[in-house]
Amino acid sequence: MLESKICRRLVFSLLFLTVVSLTVLGFYLLHFFYSENLQNKTNELTINGRIIETAIADLLQENASAEELHAKIQQISSASDLRITIVDASGKVIADSSEPAENLDNHLNRQEVQAALQTGAGRSIRYSDTLLENMIYVALPVWQDGKLLAVVRTASSLTPLENSYAHIRHAVFFAQCASALTAILFGFWLAWREIRPIQQMTAIAQEITNGNLSKRVHIHTDDELQVLAQTINNLTNNLSQKIKEAQSETHKLALILENMDNAVMLLDEQGNITTANRQAYHLFRLTPDLMRKHSINAVGSTLLSSTAQEVLQSNEAKSITFHIKLKNREKTFAVFFAPFRQDDANAVLSVFHDISMLQEVADRQTKFVANAAHELATPLTSICGFAETLLDTDLKDAALNKKFITIIYKESQRMHRLIKDLLQLAKLDSKEYREQLQLSTVDCRAMLAAIGNKLQNQIAQKRLTLAIELPDTAALIRVNEDLMLQLILNLTENAIKYTPESGRITLTCQLDEKTVRLLIEDTGIGIAPADIPLIFERFYRADKARSRAFGYGGSGIGLSLVQFFVRLFGGKITVKSTLQVGTKFTIELPRILE
């Protein structure tokens, strides 16, 4: 228990208080006892002195002999056990009850005698060389008509008083020892009683500090310690709640960080990758070996580390555009850098926004604008050129005029188709337009037959073979009839355009329990494998050189419209193609049962 500072302080304080108090009290009592008894002894000797003065007054007046005085005081001394001395005015000892007067020296200068002569009574305490003990002396003058007859001195031994004083002193000492022992024992008990709840609170507080927030302090002392225990419990409850909230927020942020589409990396001052989320691991193929290594080892570029150092030096956020080749594809990232403080060290948080699609769309839009401008410029140039030629001639050559006008008409029709496609594309991007489309139930068999009749002349001009394969059962679908006709017409016209003479085009309708399947197949030039994933992109155009070889060039909008229509009607479209063999488009739409 003495290991506790509070215990030691409490025990030693109580012991010190007890010892000091008893010591002061003992000294006071001893002094009071000694002074009181000494005063009582003095009073007793004074009374006896007065009695002796009265008893020997007649003898002194009669000038009695020394022998008579000696006999008288000897009688009184035997009765009172006092030492009596009679001293004359000159200080000579006339008679003494203990020693012969002639053996004693002059007592005139004795303290008690001088005090008696000056004040009427004198007292002194000193060691008697005659009796070998401490004595108390009281002297009283005897006057007769203003004349000093003698000085009566009574004396008594202080040995009984001193013995009693010593006994009391020993008793006080033992009382102090007993009290000190009692104080120590009581101090230990009191310390144990007061320290036990503190030790309990300390132990529980230590467990709480170590993370065991389920612990609570349970003490009932009805004092400030109980209030402190309740305060610790309230503090623990609040701390537990705050930790739960922090953990919940941390878990939420961790989930967001791990499941976000953007890659996130944390770089230190040297450009080493210290932390990364799952998307960063997946995107840049990070491995545990690459962590804590320079970013050049992970992404093959020093741009990240150099930018991170710039951010740390300026302590300001910064954004860059970062290009990298990943999985044989060019990727473009908008990377945001921000200074970050981690474990008393400076770091940089980098967030990678994949803008590859946006960049690609922007590039295609730019290319589309260029293509559209080129497509519009070509017929406009022809129209302007031939119109200017017509204006410069006298218009008398009818055959030449008709040729130029025919060219102008075809080029204007070409411009009309391009503008029509652009307008339709703009309308389909409008949500209101799509919501206003009227859908109806149509039979694909009649639609394919109508397409065959409509394109019969174009097929005949290129000496192509058209085959239409229809089921016996109605192939009902719910679509907008005009857009569905445009869809099939677009695909069939493409098949006609890109199929050499004497080729074959097949329109097929197939049925199953839930699906109507339309197949448009040709034996044309086919589509390059690299172009197949991109042909439905809105602004994509395949190799124009191959297209021009057949006298046609698209704007890159037709197939995009086809895919849009199919999805609008709840279906899907796929394509298979082999160069110089042919192409097959397959459209699957939900079937309407009768």
C-alpha cells in the first residue's frame, strides 16, 4: 500500500499531525504541572514560614540564645519535615535545623534573602551541596517596629516533585508512541478506504485508454469520488459514441473510396506511392511490390512525381492532363493534386478522372464537324461551279445544260439528305420528341415486302439478287412504323451500296416465342474488324477510300440512327462481317402475340 503516493502522504500527514499535536500538548501539560506544583510548594513554604515567624517572634524579641532558637526550629522541623534557617540582619546564620550554624557561611547574598529584604518574600531553587538535591527556598523577613530582627527561611526538597514530573513525562511519551501507532494504523485504514475507489477508477480508466470502451466505473461513496466516477462514465459514453460516428464515417468514406470510378493515389515528398484505392490498383496494375516506390515504376512517367513536388512547394492544388497507354489503349486523365498532411509528414493526394471517352467524343465531334463541313462543301462546290459555268454559257447546248443541271440536282439532294439526317439526329436527342412518338403494332412481313418493292429498281440497276424469307405466322412488333421503315431501308440501302454487281442481298424474318428477329445479309465488301465495334458511334466513319471506290460516302450518322431506333423500340442490334465476303445485321425486337 505504501507504493501509493496518496497513501504515503495521508499516513505521514496523519502521523505528523498526531505527533506534533501530542508533543505540544505534552510539553504544555508538563510545564503546567511543574509550574502549578511549584507554586503550590511555594505557597506551602510561605505559610509555614509565617507560622515559624510567629512561633519565634517572642524569642527574637527577647534575644534568646542560639541554642533556644535551634531547639525551637528543630521541634518545628521535626513536625513539618522542613529545613528551617534563621538568618540575622547581617546574613549570619543564627540557627539551622539541618546543620550547625557555625558550619554555614553568610546568607546575606542568597537570592531568596535579597528578594525577601526587597519585596517582603523571596524564592529560589538551587542545588544543595549539603543535601545533594534540588531544593526550593522561601525567605520571609521578621520586622519589629520597623527593625529587621531576622530572616526566616524555609526549604523543602524537590525530589518528590521531580520524580512525579519524570513519571508524567514518561507517561506522555508512551501516550505519544501509542497515539502515533494508532495514527499509523488508522491512517493505513483510512488510506485504503479512500484509495480503493481511486485504484478501481484508475484500473478501469486504463482499460478504457487501451480501447475497452465497454468498461464502466461502479462505486458508491456518496462523495466527490462518485461524481468523478459518473463523469468518467459520461465521458466514456460520449467518447464511444464519437468513435462509432467516426468509424461509421471512415467506413463510409472507405467504401466510397474503394468503389469510386476514379483512381486515387497518395504520394509522399519523394514521389513514392504510399496508398492507393482499388480502382488505382486495377487501372494501373499496381502490386504490393510497387507500393512505396517511385511513381515512374508504377505508371512509367515522372510527371506525377514532379507535379506532386510542385504542389508541396506551393502548397496549392493543381490539375494536369495525363496521357498514358494502358492495356494497349491510349488513356487520358484529368489529374487533381492537393496537398495533404499524413502522420506529421507532407503528402499529395492525387485523383485520376478518366476523360478518355470525353476526349474521344470531342475528337469525334471535331472530326464529324470537319467531315460534315467537307460533305457540305463538296456538293456546294459542285453546285457553285456548274451554276457559274451555266451562267457563263449562252445556254444553247441543251444536252450540256441538262447534264450540268442533273449534277446540280444530285448534289443538292445529297446536301438535303445530310441536313435531314442532322436534323433528325437533333430531334431524337430531345426527350419531348421521343415521348411524342406514336407506336403501333405492325407486321414485319409486310414491312420487308414493302422494302423489297421500293428498292426493286436500285437492285435491278446493279443486277443484284434480292431474297426475302418470311415466316408463315404474323411477326408482330410494337414500333413507330415510319422510323422502323427508315431503319430497315437504311440497312438495306447500305447493303445495296456496298455489294458489287451480281451480288446477293437477303432479308429474313425469324420468330421464336418472345422475339422477332430481322436479318439483313449481303455479299458485299464487308467491314474491317477494327471498325466493327465503332460503326454505331454517332460520329464515326469507316475508311472513306474504300467507300469512295463504290461511289458512295456516308456521313457517319445512318448506323447511329439505326441503333438508336432499335433501342428505342426495346431491341438490340448486332453485326457480323468478313472482308470481301459480306455483312449480316441482326435485329432482335420483342414479339407481340396475337
